Amino acid sequence: MIARAGTRRRAYVRAHPIASLVAGRTGQGIITLLLVSLVVFAATQLLPGNAARAILGFSATPQRIHALELELGLYRGWWSQYWGWLSGLPVGRLGTSLANSEPVWRLVEPRLLNSAVLVVVSGLTGCVLGIALGAVAALRHGSLLDNSMTVGALAVLAVPEFVVAIGVVILFSTVVFHLFPGVSLLTPGENILQAPRLLVLPALSLVIVTIPYVYRMTRAATLEALESPYVEMARLKGVPRWRVLVQHALPNALPPTIQVVGLTFLRLAGGIVLVEEVFDFPGIGQGLVNAVTDRDIPVIQFIVIALAAFYVVVNITTDVLALLCSPRRRIPA
Amino acid sequence: MTAATPSKQLRRHEWLTLLQRAAVSRRGTVGLSLAGFVVLVAVVGAIWTPDSPTAFLYEPLQKPSVQVLLGGDYLGRDVLSRVLAGGWVLLVMAVAATVIGVSLGAFQGIEAAYLGGRTDTMIMRGMDVFLAFPAIVLALLIVGTVGPKLWLIVLAVGLGHVPQVARVMRATALDIAERDYVKAVELQGVKPTRIITGEILPNLVSPLMVELGLRLTYSIVVIAGLSFLGFGQQPPAPSWGNMISENRIGLQTNPWAVVVPAALIALLAIGTNLFADAVARAAIGADREVEQAFVRTEAAKASQ
């Protein structure tokens, strides 16, 4: 009876390659996250000499150093320290900030929300515009419009995010125009949704760096789809151009587009660090920079692992969505 | 044996031919002259500046005039001298990080592709873990715990390149490792290290050059960003990234103290990126294939 149940179960998995693939990806993601947490933990162990002294500086009294050593658990073995930190992550027990002795979660929670709003707003806007421009350029491949947009994208793509952000500040908030605030200062307890004006310039900067990236990826994917055998076949059959686009090219361009959107959000996870710093935007990017300046290790650890977890989750989601959208890939290899 | 492999002469010059072809293309010329201009500014500044870059000479944020071309910075130091002196360290650091990142990444990728099996899986799984960190976050993590040492920043930025370079090089090397001439040398009992350096590496010159160009641009972007955040050369030493952040408060009074270093960083990055694209075009050929290579490189940052 048990044996039969086993075989039926296996047959079920074989019949649903998607389910097994999703399970496989999730498993891989969890393993990656565990290894990531080990790396983050190991990096904070790199601190030369006595960690407590390095954090407090040489003027600290022995009593304070001793207290900090106890708090950081420096007397325990590394495994016990690691486990203490890791087991606290899922339940929000993240320790206390060394810089202002508040619980890490209370410091980081509002920042997470603000950054999420910034990333979602600028990511979606940038993706929509970039996909539209990229598709137009590919449809007019080789035209003056295509060439100039492509060279423009290549140039903007190289400019560092913080230089773009400074340019935006100069243009819209200080030297040229005074349209929007160049500093996103919130009153305590307020989140960014309550002050959307402060969101405009940071989001604009991120949109500017996102568009050329999405543009270039979409243009390449569309070019590939347009030159594929099935599109050529459809054209040769005499199918009208718009129908070729909507019925043949578009469904096959969907998985790469999903991948582009995923990659854009991954890029933004790094991009917010500098852009938030330029605008003093109260998000986790600025939080990370502040924590690094103060060498506030519990906060650094948490923000870095949160960003890495974001990477893993976005990755799995894009993979699964792309898989669901492409009929070809549903067949197990 | 000599008939089967291309002559030494030809191999040695493949990278030179590539650079030449890239330099004469329109994008290449523009890119090279932009980057060349910025490098010239930095090199001149490393040797000579009109005034001391750290002396307090003028009023804070003094407006530009005929005598004081770019005005004074927020402490009254000469902006022109600081601009001139503030670039060469960035250039040296970016080149060093690129060389470290690309050589380590290429080595890991080729090794994984050639040795295959469990070694391959182990190396690439390890790379996946490091891919989860955005370059600047990895650098901040290391700098945040050990402190803002310049060599450490170079190392951190270089290490940040390794997983992506490894993925790209592995994909290219997989194809070459299967070729008949590699099999032939294998059967003669040549050691794996000799095969990697003697047979596989020479066939990867073009993708290596393209990676070098791309990674140089990224190195510049990340190192300048770190310096903007205050994790680079420490004050009073001038650096373009640093100048942008410290003179932001005087944007209304003397914008040049921010605009000029920002423009130089932007021009440098645009120049190297255009030139890297020209190299890719010279190595790969058609526009469509170059763009697909870009997509593959980007996709290498995600999904297994």
C-alpha cells in the first residue's frame, strides 16, 4: 500500500514538471540563502582584533568593552554566534543597533517600506517606458531613430546612478529649476506614501537609469523574435503584420520580458543605495550607508541579508513566471 | 602540430587587431577620445596642479573668475587643482580591480568548464552565492567591517566581478573544451593546466577583451560611488567622488565644484562603455549578435 502510494506520487510529479521545477528552484533558493547568510556572518568575523574595541574605539573604558563583548556574544564559539543570529532572523529578533541601541527591526522596518515604494514605483515606470521604446526601436531596426536611441542608451547606461541623481538635483531642485525638494526628509513616524512629493526626484533618477537598460534588453529580445523562423513562416503565409506581432511574436517575447523586469528589480536593489544617499531618502540604502559609516554591524548584517533575500526571491519568481508563460519550456528536457 | 594550431604570431596579435578595429569604428573613436580626455586630465593632475589641492586659498565657495577658473570649494580650496589631482587614484584602482576580477573570474570559469563534473558544480554554486550581492553592497559589507582601506576596496570590487565573469567565460569555454584539437592534445597526455593555458585560453581572447572593457566601466562606476559615499580616499585628499558629496551644500553658490567632477566621472564611464561596445562589435560582428551577447551577459546575473 505504501509502495503504491509512493509510485503514484512519483507519477504525479512526472506529470507536472512545473511543480517539480518550482520545488527544485525553491530548494536551491533556500540553500543559496543559507550560504549567503554564512558569507554575511563570515564577513563580519573579519573584523581585525577585538571586535568590541574596534567598534568602540581606543578611548573606551574596559567596562564598556566588556559589556559589548557580552552583548555581541563574543565569548561563545562562532557556530553558536551564527546560530543565535540566524534563528533570530525569521522571527524579527535581530539584536540591537550599536549606534543608537534601538532594536534593529524598529530602525529598519520604516526604511524597508520606503525603499519598497521607491523601487516598485521607479521599476514599473522604467520597465513600461523601456519596453515600449525597445519594441519600437526593434520594429524600426536600422532606422535613424533606432540608431540614435541605441547610442543614447549606451551612453546613459554607463553613467553612475549617483551622477544621474546629482544631475537631477541640479536640474530640478537647485541651479536650474526649483520644482521639487532635493532632500527627502520625512518627519518621524511619517512614511513616503504620505509625502509623495519627496518621492518624485529619487524615483525620476532611478527611472532614468532603468530605461536604457530595459530598452536594450527588450530591443534585443524583440529583434530575435522578429527574425525567428515562426515569424518568417507566418509572414510567408500572408498573415497580416499586426497579427504576426500580436499572435506569434508577442507570446514568445513574454518570457524574456519577464526576465527583463526581474533583472531590472535586481539592479534597482543595488541602485537605491547611492540614489537614496544623494536625496537623504530614508530607505534601507541610506540605512546601509549610515550603518557602514558607524560600523553598526547588526544593522549591516540585516540589510545585506535582506537585499540578498530579495535577489533570491525575485530570481525564483521570474524563473517560475517565465516558465509558466513559455509553452516550449513546459516540456521536461 | 604546427599546421593544426594557428601560428604564435597570429595569436599574439589577435587582441591588437581587435583593439585597432574597435578604435577605427565610429563608436570606438568617440569612446576612446572621451576616455582619453579624462585620462589626460587625471595624468596631468598627477604631475602638476596650478595650486596646492589642499591649501585654503579663497573664500569658501568663491565664485569662478578669470583668476580662479572654477572657483573655490566649500572650504575655500582651489576647485581646478582638486579636479586635476582627484582622478588618477580612481583610474589606478579601477584598472587594478578590473584585472583582479577578470583574471580570477576567467580562471574559475574556464576551470569549471574544462574540468566539468563535480568541480564545475561546486565552483558555479559558489558563484551563485556571491551573485546574490549587488556589487556595491558586497563592497560596503567588507568595507563596513574592516574599514575603508583602498586596497580592500580594490579587492572587494574585483571580487564582485568574479561570479559574472566566471559565468560568461564558462559558457564560452564549454564549447571550446569540446573541440577536436583539445581532444587531440588531451590524448597526447598533456596536463590540464597546459591545455587550459595553451589551447583554451588563446581561443578566448575576444570574449576576454569584451569582458575587460565592460568590467572596467563597472569598476569605475562602483569605485567612484564608494568614494562619493565617503569610502575611498579620506579627506583632505581630493577625489572626484568625494568632491561631489562635500560640495553639494554649495550647489547654489558654486555649482562647478560639483558639476566638473561629476561630468568627468560620467565622461570616463561613457567613454569606456562606448569603447567596450566597439570592441564587442569588432569581436562578434553583427548588431543583433552583439545585443544578444549583452542579454546573455545580463542574464548571467540571474537564474540558474
